[in-house]
Amino acid sequence: MDTIQIKPNIHWVGAIDWDLKHFHGHTYNTIHGGTYNSYLIMDEQVTLIDTVQENFTQNLIDKISQITPLETIQNIIVNHIEYDHSGALPKLLELAPHIKLYGTQKAQEGLVKMYGSSWNFTVVKTGDTLNLGQKTLQFLETPMIHWPDNMVTYCPQDKILFSNDAFGQQYATNERFNDEVDQDILYQEHAKYYASILWPFANLITNKLKELEAFDIDMIAPSHGVIWRHDLPKLLETYKTWSENQTKPKVVIVYETMWQSTTTMAQKIAQAIEEAGVEVVVFDIATSDHTQVLYHLFEAKAYLFGSSTHDNGMLPNLAGFLHFLKGQKPQHRFGAAFGSLGWGGGAVKEIEELMQATGIEIVQPGIAIKYRPTDEELRQLYEFGKSFAEKVKSL
């Protein structure tokens, strides 16, 4: 794909990764691929905002060369040092060693450790500026959104915020702007990105959104996905809603089963919740896309987790997923547990303990049933679901 001018003398020179199916190891499934966005500013001092993942380095060089010789670049702004943003730096600086890097103190320290090179690096802080000629860049540190080194860069002349991971999505498309793509896919991929990467830092994001109010912004150019140029107030309000952990009155049931008893339990509980007029979705975690499950948990107020008992505890796929969810630090959620057993039990107790450790409020006792549920036990499960639905309506 060719370069695209997104503002006068500002060009997208990034890479589209059509084959990307997993991101951040295998913690985040990217069914629509992804992008690594880099931006070239043509001014008296030619400046590059971020780079791309290492295996797209030549792609980046080729795009830059369509606009200007690589050696004309004087500055690279390092908003974030993670490998998908800094991977091209070694080659670029090998070919053009005169280039100056600008980033936070943590960025400088991290690059030395990651690449073993002491490049020409200038540390910048919140409020510092860099005059490029006709354009000026202003820096705002955003530590732990989502690494200690993170910052964003603002150009007041063009009212553009280079936001790095903030406002990002993994969405491979030939279109570069938010008003050009399928809005349902964009919303889901935006929410998945936030839930997978930024959810643990919600409180920090709330504070940074307030700082961004000082900037006059009419375009947000993230390092992943499409560029936001349309309906920015709605985008910022969405981020505010997410960072404040506002949720829907919705129940997500996530379970794992051995001999289908827990499946039967999940289905009966879900039936009761649905018939009570509350939205409910159900996932067998062993066969479901974990990122899709996380997306629904991110939206929902109420969680139900269930498992067959295995060696006095829950089954391993659910256990692993709940430990991952703990790291996402969900706030203001409530839930309960259910499960099946043969004799000793233990799954429900273990689920409840992990839910509490995650910060999920337990609002009703868990329910455990031996082997497969009888007709009477199915009635108990229905009442369990009905009672839970009433709590969703009232809280």
C-alpha cells in the first residue's frame, strides 16, 4: 500500500499486517489482522513519529523513500519502545546514524537494554516542545499507559495527536480513517484492544483524558489501526466511559466442562436470566476465542463462572483464563460460581476465591451439583439464575 497524506506534509508510512492472528504473544487474538502506524512529518527538520515491527522495516524504508531520502530524516519521536513500535530503529540508525531520538527517560533506559546501543537520544518531559520549522511538537508523558516509557505527541498547527497505543485497534484495512470502515467491526476491535491492553490502567487513563482537554484536537493518529478524524467527541466520551468502568446490565457466563454436566447447568441458568429480561451470553472457555470472551466481560456488569471439579479444583482452561482476567483488574463487577462434581468437589470454592482475589464481588452463594442435574436440581438452577438476574436489575 502507498503512503497517505493525512494532514498537510504529514504522511502515514506504516505497515499493514494482514496475517496477524495473535498479538502480545497469544494473549490477544486479532481476527482482522493489524497495523503498525508510523508518521512522517515533512518540515525544515524531517521527523518520523514511531517506527514499525522489525519484520516490516524494509516496508517502512520503501514508504519513506517515496517521499524523501532516508538520510534527510533528522528526528525520530519514540512515543513507546515496545518492539512493535521500535523494531525498525536499529536498521534506520545503521543507515542514518545522525538521526536524533526523542523520548522519555524510561524510553532511553529501555532502548539501551533492548538493543544494546547508545544512540543520540534527547530525554523529553511533559510540556517540552520540539520546533521543526513550520510545525511544533509538544510532548505529554503517559507512564503506564501501558508501559513506563509511554508518551504522546501533539502538533498544535495541525491539531493532531499522535497517541501511540491509546485509541488504537488491531484492524488491517486499506482504508486509513475511521469514517471509511465498517463501524461495527471498528467498535468491537477498538473495545477488544482496550480490554486486552489498556483495561488494567483505567484510573490512569481517566486522569490523562483530563490533561488532553488542554489540546485542541481534530485528529488522533494511533500506532495501531485506523486514524480518527470523524466524531472525535464520541470517541473521547467512549474512552471516558471505559476508563470509568461503566458497564451494561448484562451477564456473561463462562464455563468449562468434562462430561457436559456443567454445560447443562450453564444453559439452564442462562435460560432463567434471559427469561427474566436480562441480556446474557454463554461461552465454553475451552472452545471459545478468549479475546471475544474478554470483550463481553469488559462490557458486562455481572459474571458467572462454572467448572467441573478436577483434582479438587477447576479445570485448567478456566483456571488460566481467570488468572488472566485478574491481571486485567476489572472494577465494579459482581458475580457467582457454579459447577459439577463427582464426590469431593472443590471447583466452586476455588472459583469464588479467585473471583474475590480479582475484585469481583460475590453476591450469592455458589451452586454445586453431583454428576448430572436431576429435574429438581434443574429447577434449583433456574431459581439460581432468576435470583442472579434480579440482582443485575437492582445493582
